[in-house]
Amino acid sequence: MSILFPGIEHDLDLEVPALPQIVYIVGLGNPGRQYRNTRHNVGFMVMDRLADRIKGSFTRLQFRALVIDTHYEGKRLILAKPQTYMNESGRAVDSLIRFYKIPLTSVLVVHDDADLSLGTIRIRPGGGSAGQKGVESIIDRLGTQDFPRLRIGIGRPPGQMIAAAYVLQDFDRSETELLGGILNRASEAALSFVTSGLEITMNQYNGQL
């Protein structure tokens, strides 16, 4: 509502500035010290790297997720780490989407992928879960597969090891030497999603480190 003052010229065609676009990036993992360095928690690791880049910290708990609510390059940015354990990730993800009224095209889910070799990053606009239980939970809660993903390769388990055991192991020493570069590139890709959108980010970041 505008207030008009006599004797003052008013421009009634001025537009009300639009609210900043909101982008929601969620990294998947398991809470607890014992899971901190496991392959399954690479999504959490990317979120921590993002927090460092934007000089934020995960000190706020909202809808069973640790959340940073900030602004980046003119956009409102929500970062989240669900604290529900991996298999129930959809509960926190869905609640935050509904609360902030975020369109699914502005959501990016960051997670590990054992079907991709270590160091491979693949950004996609949607698709199935490929057996990733956190993504499966999100699909079940949202009722759709149509939300962007940032998949980070952790490689296949060796020999006859079952995938469930493999993903809950810590990265080994040789993998850890590569991990810093992987997290840097993945966090750069996530911020590119915020500033440049999905298509440009896919073209620039998909591939092997």
C-alpha cells in the first residue's frame, strides 16, 4: 500500500521488487560421529564444504534437519542435512519443501552413488533411486522422481562385499587423498546450480574429476 502526499509527484507505475528466488540444497547422510567419514555420508561432507564456502554453520534444527537459511548471489539459499538417518530422509526433505513452498525444480539432492566410479560427478534432472535408500525415501514422500540430483561416485564394493556394508565403511587412505578435490568440485557444482541453473551446471560439471 502506498501513501500519497499532496504536492509531491508520484510514480504509480513503480513495481514492487520480487522476493528473491529460493533454492534448496540437501545432502544425504547419517547423523552421529560413527558415520562421519563413511562413504554413505559424502552428501553431508559436501554440505559442510558448502557451509565453509558461504561462511555459515549448521546450528539450527528444523523439521528434523540441520539447516542454514541464508542468501547467496541474490537468491535465498536453504542448506539442509536431515537427521532422520538415511532411510527416512524423505520426512525431513518433504517437510522443508512444504514449509518454504519450494518448487521441485529448485531442489538439489546431493548423495553418494555406488554405480559411479570414485571421483565421478553426475547431475541429473530426475530419475529413479538406483537403490539409494535416502533417495528412495524422498521419492516415496514427494510422490515423484522429478527433482534434480547431484550424484557423487564412491565406486563399487570389492569382491563379494554387499553394498550395505560397503557404504557404511570409512573411505580408505587412497580414497581420502582424492576426497578433498571431489568435495571441492561437488560444492562448486552445487553453487553453480544456484547461480546458473541445472542445464549449465550439468554441461560444466558432469564427468570424472
